[in-house]
Amino acid sequence: MKMTRFLQWLFPILLLVGVYESRGAGEFFSGQYRNLFVENGHSQRKVNKKVNATFKQLFHGDPRTEAVYFPAGRNTNGPLAYVSDIGSGDVRSEGMSYGMMIAVQLNKKAEFDALWNWSKTFMYHDSSNSPAFGYFSWSMKTNGLPNDEMPAPDGEQYFATSLYFASGRWGNGSGIYDYHAEADRLLDDMKNRALITRTTPTATNTAGAMFHPDYKMVRFTPVTNYWNHTDPSYHLPAFYELWALWGPEKDREFWSQAASASREFFQRAAHPVTGLTPDYANFDGTPWAAHWNTNSANFQYDAWRTAMNWSLDWAWWGKDERERQLSDRLQAFFESKGMTNYSDRFTLEGEELDTDHSEGLVAVNAVASLAATNPRAKEFVEAFWKTPVPTGQWRYYNGMLYMMGTLHCSGQFRIWAPR
């Protein structure tokens, strides 16, 4: 907290003499967050109304057609709740951690704590002989039984950062609500967790750390069978810069290097003409077609988020101008496909793979405007403003991206330095 406030005070002075220019000129330093909706001519009152209405619908709307957040009783730690993927009928670490990030950004402590309580109660592995020890099952039944005990690193990354933000916004409690201690513990496991093997009658699983120690990149999974690959949408350099300031001291240099590695990775993974990235990739940025998902070499549902990640990194840190070029390239491609009806799945070269047009992709393409320089960026923000909040069977993923996109575009996706 003190470090962030000091830097925010010091930065304008250093910028005048050119001392800090090489470190970046983003919102972390200025404390001023762009409101793309207001920049497009919408009043702050209407923006606030849109943000609040979106949260109300997705978290407390009609449970049959609107809500993705569901209260689930209580235990000794207090109320429980989960975010459900309605279409698949499960609970995912991705959605739980997104829900927590949304809650802390909107100062919704009750929802945050209920989601965290459910995550720690049902998803978290505290058995030291489990290959998933220290992590969260990526997919659960709504009754708390696992569909797959192994983790997906996007969940852990959002869990850790939202916990640091909760520490900054509300202070630390006790037990599982000592947010800072919980974030530190999770970050240490993500970087340093030793290999653990367990054999069952049906399989042998070995898993370790979530980040490759040499490439300094997030793995697709900590499971050793597939850990020499990555997922472009898991790369979150904006978060790694914060971890380099706030995380356990022994690993801070690693997180700083990870931020730089991800920025370089974006340049290799994004197609030089379309700006599209694959769902899965090798560490050199080339597409990876997994045997269970041969379409993973294409731009589809995971990959939607990659532009949001590099654009947030530019907005917060302003360290790599090339991220602006990536957003311009990507938006130029989607502009060429029609602003209101473009497909949501493509080959990296730009060949359409279906005819669906999804609210979640509209949202993240608007977030790309945080980094874009071309005037077309305003058109993507306006297209998102006019897009209704997702409802129905597929409202989970589209809705989570829509809500986070709303926070990004309204200047309400902010940094809260931990206590």
C-alpha cells in the first residue's frame, strides 16, 4: 500500500526529468483509470447504471435464465456460494476466481467471501500426497464433488490476484480470510511446488509447479504429461508485475522476468496479419493442437481473452508499445469481418469456423481498445455498449467476460495494494 502510494506520488516528478520513462507510464503509476464509455460520450450516471445492472443480473438475477451466482448454504466459515457454468452443469475454478475478482472490484465483500469459502471448502487440495496439493480442482459438480481434481492455472492466477486486492480493499481477517497470507501461499505453490506422484487403479498422475522455471511462462497444466505447453490466454503480465512487488520476496525477480517473457510471447503467438492467437500453444508461440482438442490450434473460446490480457498490461504498466500494435491489428481484422455479426471462431489466418456471434468476444474486443491507437477502437466500445447482458444456456462464460469487460471499459478494474 505505502509503496504504491509513494510511486504514484513520485512518478509525475520523475517523468518530468525522464528518470522513470523506461519503467512505463500506465495506470499503476498515475492512479487514473480510463473510462472508455465516458470517452465515447456516455454519462457517468449511465455508466454506473450499466455496471450495477450487469452485476445485479449475473449475480442476483433470475436463477433460471439470468444468474450464474448461486448461494449454497453455510459452514463454520460462513456463507457459501458458487458460480456455475450453466451450459456444462459444473463449477469451474476459472469462474470462481473471475467471480471473486468482479466482487472485489465492486466492493461486494459478502459475495467475495462466499465464493472463496466454497472454493477452499470443495475445490482446494490440502492433502500433501495429492498431485493437486496446494491447487484447486478446475471442474466440480455443484454438490462439491470433483469432475477433475487437477487444476487449470487461469483459476489460480485470478484467485491469487483477487486475494491481494481483497487484502488492500478490506484488510485481512483470520483463517481463510487472511487474504494476504492465502495469496502468498498460493503464489509460492504456483512457482515452487515440488513434484508429487500418485498412483490409482486407473492412472498415475505426477504434477508440480505451474510455471516453467526456464521459460518463465505459465504452463497449460502442472501435470507433467502436458506441462511443456502453454495457453496464450493464461499469460497475465499485468498481474505478474504486481506479484513482483507484493509476492514472497524470494520470487519477486522471477515474476518480473515472467512479465517480460509473456510480453515477448504475445508477439510470437499473435498472427502477424490478423492478430489472432491459438487456444493452446508451445512456449515458442507456435500453435499446439492437443490430441483431445484438435481445434486448439485455432482462435476460439480460450483465445478470446488474450487481447484482454495484453491490453490490461498496457493500460496498467505502459511498458511495451508493441501491445498497442497487437490491438490495432486484431481490431482491424474484426472490423473487416463486420462490426455486428463477426464469427467467434477462426483459423489464425482468418478463415471462419462457425457463424456464432458471442457477447463475450464483443466484450474482450472492446477491452482491446485500452491499448489500441486507431479511431476504430471507439466503434468496438460502442458495439459492446449496445450489446445486451447474456442470458440463457450459455450465459456463464459470455457473462463473466461481459462483466469483466464492463469493469475494464468503465475504469473500474483497478489495482488495490494489499495490507
